[in-house]
Amino acid sequence: MRIGMLTGGGDCPGLNAVIRAVVRKGVGEFGHTIVGYRHGWRGPMEGESMDLSLWTVRGLLPRGGTILGTSRTNPYKTDDGPRKVLATLARDRIDALIAIGGEDTLGVALKLEGDGVRIVGVPKTIDNDLSGTDFTFGFHTAVQIATDAIDRLHTTAESHDRVMVVEVMGRHAGWIATYSGMAGGADIILIPEEPFDIDEICDRLKHRHQQGASFSIVVAAEGATPKEGTMEVQAGEVDDFGHVRLGGIGQRLSDEIERRTGYEARMTALGHVLRGGSPSAYDRVIATRFGVEAIDAAHEGDYGKMVALHGTAVVRIPIEEGVDRLKTVDGRLFETASVFFG
Ligand code: F6P
């Protein structure tokens, strides 16, 4: 068989581990040819590919990023995009395509499936917001990086008697904020799922400081939003998939907290640091298991499936189940996190 593979959307630690697993089993055990398309859906649209031999995946397991490159290109938002993708796949005699990505990349995969492409999906995002899988790889690494940063901010916050606002990624779902905030002992965690009231936050901080605390840590997901009419925030640019470029809530919060409480405040935006570097051991293992399951599915002709983690088992589910809704932070989990607020 000739199997295409691409990585789309924002990169995340573990993508290379998936690529390695697909090639190791696909080429090494099944004897298939794996064609890697460059830069997400731009590769098949523009006919940009590379051969993925066993040799090309040596040393990839711990390497961050993706050797295939990635982009947020949406063929369905580009003139003649889907036709160009189909033409490239036909030219390259591709029997099946493994698409590694989040809601946007897999959403395109689903549409192409409707156009006759045989697809296997692999869920990826540091945000962990894909329905159908308990965890995506990359999330655990991002949480660890954020937690390490929060630990470091604690000591400098304490020395200077400051409120530290830490902004982490998570545009629609606050999984990274909730996990890293819990792990790092944050005094307030703000997530998109629970619009916040700035007055309430400042009251909590004042209460905490009146009880004797001299510093506080506030962890905010970049998509955290104030309750309507309580605080102004700026809108950003929009990408090919209609997502607003976020970032900025941390600074707004820090300014407002300092102004309203009189406590000195500083902001740290962790941003893309959370997506960079080597995957954690846990993410290397899930990524490897996902890669092996994906090539098994392609080999068996089990198309239209996305590999997923259910409990501790790797399973295959219809792609639409993986992308049909956003997986937001579980209310009970956030309630547990909030026991430690203020
Ligand atoms: O992949 C999702 C994500 O990590 C979001 O949390 C964030 O808003 C977005 O990527 C930013 O991506 P970029 O700046 O690379 O487009």
C-alpha cells in the first residue's frame, strides 16, 4: 500500500513520535510506502511531499515539533482546494491517508472522506479539547511545562509580595489551566467555561491577603472571558478556520487586579513555550500507541476512524465522534480545583 500522512494545525510534543510509530510499523513490519505531506493540508494541495523511510524517523521519539511541518491551511477555504488535494493523492497513488490533527484538521479529513478519500485520524492538541478521546498527546507535556513555570513564579511572587498572573494556552477549553493550576497550587484559576467576575476575583485576593498571605498566583486560560459587561477585552485577528488569535487576557487581568486591589501584579504569558520541546514520557507512550493503532487501521482497511484513548485502552471511533463537539472541563473537576481558591 501507499499511505500518505500529514500533521495539521498547531504543533505539539509527540507528533514526531506518532510519525515514527507509523513508519516503524508501516514500513518495517507491513512493507508499505509512507508518503509524508508537508505543512498540513497545504502539502497535498500544493503537491509538496517527502518520503518517510525507516532511516528518516531515527531519533524522532524525543524530538518536539513535527518533521513534516504544519499549517492551519483549510482546503475548503481555498480556491479549488479540495480538487487539488484529490489530484495530488491520485497522482501519488495514495491508498489511504493518516491525518494527525485537532478539530480543524480532522474536520477537513471528515469532509474529504465524503469526497472518497480513505482516512484514518489521529487526535492531537495540547488543549485536550477533542471529544471522543480521554486525552490527546501533548497535553501532559504542556501541563508539566506550565506547572514548572508556576512553581518558579511562586518563589519570586513570595519574595516580592506580588500577584502573579500566568496566562496559558487553551482557547475554548481550560484543561491546561485547570490541571497546571491544581498541580501548581494556584489561588485562582480562570477558564473559558466559567466566565469570571473581576470584582469577585479581587475580593478573593483581598480576603487571602487579609488572612496573612503576601502573594498570590492566578492562572488564566487565554480564552478566559469576563462575565458580560464586567470588564472590557480586545478581539484579535481570525485565522482560516475562523478562530480568533488570543492572548492578552493575562495583561488585562494583571492591570485590573493591581488597579483594584493596590497589590503589585505581574503577568507571564507562557504561550507557545507550552507547545515546544521534548514530549513527556507519558505523551511519548500515547503518541506511539496512537501511531501503531492508526497504521493498523489503515493496513486493515478500517477507514473513517479516529484512534482514541478510552480509559487505558486505545480504540477506534468514527472520526465524526471525535470532532462533533468540544470537550470542555468537567464541572466536578473544576469544583475540586476551586476548593483551593483564595
Ligand atoms: O492548538 C491549539 C492552540 O494551542 C490554542 O490553545 C492556541 O490558541 C493556538 O493553538 C495558538 O496557535 P498559533 O498561534 O500557532 O496559531
